[in-house]
Amino acid sequence: MFPGYRVKMTGMDPNAQYCVLLDISSVDENRYKFQHGKWLIAGRGEPHIPQRFYLHPNSPCTGQQWMKDIVSFHKVKLTNSCGNCGDGKFLVHSMHRYQPRVHIVQTDDVNTLHLQPMSTFAFPQTSFTTVTAYQNGEIAKLKISNNPYARGFREDGAKTMKAKSTLASFTRPVSTTHKRRCSPNTTSPNSTKRVKLDYAPA
């Protein structure tokens, strides 16, 4: 999810233990389109998808630790594929609006989360529209500049990748028999293309 979601926490009991969770809820029942530089309603959206909670990996932790630094949810991912919805991934519809929500539970046992009172916080300025391709050129440039996985789109990215490829061809041992292996990031001609979803701030 880019840009990433980060929050600063205050007002906790420094010595108490807390668990912090995140979920993503639908803002409304509409589908949107980007036209003439702004988002417009384009009809009724898809049915809401029940979302799971994402438990921050630092949970449980003392209030002092939570308040010490910015709490980042950079591991959270968005997907529009039902078969690609694992831990840390939220299933969402493209061109719909969503609102991240932070939940805080005072407990030292993640197994008792559902039994404890929960405080929920949502910030309107963090609502976003999901996209498979950025509608705003400035946001696209921002991602290319800051996302380590987008280096191939930078001006020097292609040269760097080509140089690494050339270097590898000289250092790779030669084998008379070998089997072709595909890494998780390799896409063969017959494979199904997976769409990685990001969000555009509203």
C-alpha cells in the first residue's frame, strides 16, 4: 500500500500492555472515476467485503514503546484477487473509497482481544481510492521516486538493471544440464498476471 500508513500515538499508560490493529472499511457504496482532475461518482459500487483485522507485529507492547516512535503499517498490502488474500492483505475493489482505522486494545494476550474494550480511531484525511493504475501523474512520479520496487521506471533504473544482468552473465557458472526455475516474481507467457493494488489519497 503506497503511500504507507503511519500514526503517532499519545495518551497511553506507559506501563500497560497494548495491542494495535488496523482494518480498512468502505467509505460508501459508490464506484468512482477520475475525470477532469477530480474523483466523481460513477455509479453503484460492488458489495462490501468483510475485512479482517491486521495485528501490528509489535503487539503486545507497552504504552511507552508505542508512544516512542511512529507506528508504521508498511507491511499492509491491498489486493483485488480472492486467491491472493493472505496475512497482511486486504481484499478491496478497484475504484472504490476506503478508510483505514486503527484499533487499540489494552491487553497483554492477543488471544483475549475479542474480550476487551476496543478504542477505534479514523482520520478522514487518510481515506483513499483504490486504483490499479495511478490517475494522477504526480502521484505516479512520487511512487517511482520512493518505492524500491519501482527502480526500473527511473531514468537510471534500466541502465542499472542492464549492468547487473551483464555482470551476472560473466560470473554465472556454466552447466551442461540445468532445470529452469521461476522465482515468485517471474512471469512466464502462460502464467496469470497478478494485479498489485495501491491507493490514491482522496
